[in-house]
Amino acid sequence: MTIRILLISDIHGNYPALQAIDQQLNAASFDYIVNPGDSLVYAPFPNETLTWLAKHQAISILGNTDKKVIKLLLGKSFKKPGKPDKRIMYTSTAEELTTQNRRYLLSLTTSHILKFFPQGKTTRKHTVRLGIFHGSPADDEELLFADTPDTKFHELAKLTNCHIVVTGHSHTPYHKTVANVHFINPGSAGRMFDGDPRASCATLEITADTLTVHHFRIDYHIAEVIAKIRANGLPEIYATMFREGKKLN
């Protein structure tokens, strides 16, 4: 039996992108769905996004945008981002959340270790440990890229006893094996920055002897996101960013 895991991160409230991933890859067919955070803010579908994650029993953690939304829900504030066109994306998200989705968000932690056995193995020594972190095992907001020096990944490998480390935050897809640890970033499901606006995600397949990662870029209805941004009176710059697949502010 092959363990199949769908990796989605940095959805940023982009439910149409999440739908497209589900339609192409059939999320329900996977043994696990792993989400390293930043589920909310920037695209205007917060409730649809969290409802989907809860319905599919995704293993989700908090990212930096999610934590700022929680601060608002708790009646607190934050210093950064300071620009009005960014702050409104947080406040509008917090205001829209249903009671059920507020509870869901507040139930999430900042990291998670998923443990399972590969095919034919049932003893403790064969347990596979998959660590889910937003930035890295060292720092929730550390940015790791495909060209980050291997020396950094060696340092991070020493900080964890996980065989697999799945992260997000950098919106950059990669798979690197350093010091016998697989480091995987599926890219951003909802807000890519590389000039390709398509949703990014990955699949992970594990047998007793192999580990295989496939990265995907998937078209979605960007026009639906842009229409909702305009209907909600949100800054036009975000419509441009989703259309171009770039970070412009």
C-alpha cells in the first residue's frame, strides 16, 4: 500500500484555486492532506477556504497571516503590515469569518508532527515522522528557497528528528534531500509570486522503499477572485497581483 499525501500551502483565502486543485487531483483520494499555513488573507474567500479544510480533515497549522487574523479576533492589533491597502485585507478577513470558522482557526497550532507506518511495517523503529512547519523547524517565518544553500538545510536537519519536513511561507516549490531529510515546499496554492498565476501544489507518495514528490501548476478561475475583490471594495492592486502572479506591494 502506498501512502498518498496532498501538499497545499499558502492558500491565502483563494478558494477558486483550492477548488481547481481538488477537481484535478481529487483531494478525497489521498490518505492525508497537509497544509503548512497561511490559509487566509489576500483573496476574499476566507469562510469557503476554512470550511473546505475542515470538511476534508486537512492537517493544517497556522502561518503568519493566520496569526495576525487571530490577533484581530482577540481584539488585539499588530504593527506590520502598516500600509492601509494591506491592513484592510486582514480586517476584512477577520470581519467575515463565521463563528464556526473562528473556532476552527483558533484550534490550530504552529506546527504538527504526522506519524505513520510505510507499507508492511508496523514497529516503532519504522515510524515515518513528517514535520509540518510554516517557515522552518527553527523559525515560523524563515524563508527557504530552492537555491538556499545546503548548509542551511544541514543546520535545520539537526533541529528535527523528522524524516520529512514540509514547509510553506516562501511561495516557492522545491524538494531537496539533505542529511537524509526530505525538505518539501509545495509552493503557494493561492498566491504565487513567480509570474505564473496558476495554483501550485504537490503530491507525496511513500512506500516501504521509495519516496516520490510531484509538483503541479494548475489553472483556476482568476476572474472569480478579481470579481470578488472588486465586489468587496478591496484594493485594486490585489486584482493585478492575482492576474499577474506577482507580489507588487
